[in-house]
Amino acid sequence: MDILTIDIREVFHVGFTRRCREQFPHFRTPYNISPILELLKEKDVKATFFVVGEITEKYPEVIMMIMDDGQKWRSMTGRIYRSES
């Protein structure tokens, strides 16, 4: 049973977006997901990750990381995807 859900999305403060988005056009998600997955594995916790479409399109490797770790993810379409472990 999953006891945790995690939203994966990129949120930018309006001020940041105006001033810095063009200078730093990268997303943080690909860099931030590994520590989360490591912590879940260390604590033996299963979670469902809710991932916005923009992330799934730009960074499919994030979905593969989630699935490879035996976690579930859910897209905005409402379908739950499970790893095949």
C-alpha cells in the first residue's frame, strides 16, 4: 500500500520567471528526483508520483527512474502506471 503521494511539477515565481527564466531555461526535476527516490528506498516506502505532462514530454527519463525504482506514477490523464517488477 502506498502511504505517500508526490507531485512533480515545475513552479516558478512570477518575478523569477520574468528576470531569470531566459538565463536559466532548465528544469530542476531531473536533478531533484534521484534524492527523493533514494530516500524512499532507504525507508522502504512506496509512493505514487503525480507528474504533469510537460515533465513527461521533456524528461521521459524521470518516468523511467520512477518505474525502475518500483514506484508508481500517475499522469494528468488519471491512469496509474506501475512498474513491472
